[in-house]
Amino acid sequence: MTELIRIGRGFFEDLAMTPETEARLLTDSRLTEQEFAARHADTILAHYMSTFGFDFLREDAEFFAAAIWHYLRARGIRDRNQIEAAVFKDSPKVSRLSATYSCQTA
């Protein structure tokens, strides 16, 4: 699975050089994997044909689009966890609970 996410990251970073494409990929990451892959196979085919003259098979483009979806989902989970950890750490209620616990154990 980590290899799939690594592949997705590479393709995402390449496609995200265009802000409009990056925005579409991020927005569409809420779709199912199959919907995302079907929609963005064309994005991949068009980008690599126009930029590098590469002609992928559609099924390969769908695989790469699915890899991007997995990368975005993994990144989204990591980002949410970091935000929740920061909010939890800075929460005054948590600080009071920690202080109360410290006083009780002393």
C-alpha cells in the first residue's frame, strides 16, 4: 500500500503544478475511488500527452488516478490527525484536566 501511495504522490505533485488541476483533484478526492479514477484518467491522459507526448493506456491512467486518490486520502487522514492533536494540546480543558490529575497524584 505504501508503494501505491508513493506512486500517487508523484503523479499528484506533477499534475498539481497547474493550480486548476490541483483544485479539481483535491475537491474530487471526496468521490469514491472508482469515480475519481474514471474522472481523472482523462486528466492524466491529457496532461502527459500534451506535456511529454506520453500515450498511456486508459486502464493505466485509471490505475495512476486511483493511486492519486489513495495518496490524497492518506494525506487527508494525516492532516486531520495533526490538526486534532494541535487542538487537543492547546485546549484549556485538557490543560485543566492535566493539572487536576497532577494534583491528585501528588
